[in-house]
Amino acid sequence: MTPRRLLPWLLVLFVVVARLSTDIHGMQTAGDFLSIAKAKEDKGDLNGAIADLSRVIASKPDYAEAYYNRGPARQAKGDREGATADFAKSAELTGKALGTR
């Protein structure tokens, strides 16, 4: 295979490895996903926002801000029970962090 024909395959391989390393090594921080989720919510992609925030919560269950941000998205979708649970969990975690609970 000539170098010219090999280059596109190397680029594809590079992109795949970069994506895997981001997922495996957590190079995207919880804050990154929070920002992405907020942008999705602002664009009306509530399902995408909720999915990203749920991913943050799955990897960092004590991150109060993720629950706090997922609440309005759930509420906007009509999931009042889920929104209330998220707000309550956010308050609980914030209270623990402040030493009030």
C-alpha cells in the first residue's frame, strides 16, 4: 500500500483511538459534560441533556450540580417526580458538603 493510500486509514485509526482514550481515561470532565448538557437543554434537546447529566451522575454520584441541572430538564419533559427527586438529592448533597446534614 502506498503512503498516500495509507494516510486516510491512519487518520481513522487516530480518531478511533482518541475517542476510546477519552471514554476510557475520562479526559472529559464532569464539568465538560455539564456544559454540553446545558447547551443541549438550551437548544431544546432535553433527552440529550438528561442523558449527559445521567452519565455524569453515574460516574460521580456525589456531584450535586448534576442533579440540580437535571431537575429542570426533567421538569420541562413533565417528569415532576424525577425533577423533585433530583432537586432533593442536590439539596442533600449540598447540605453534606456544607456540613449541615
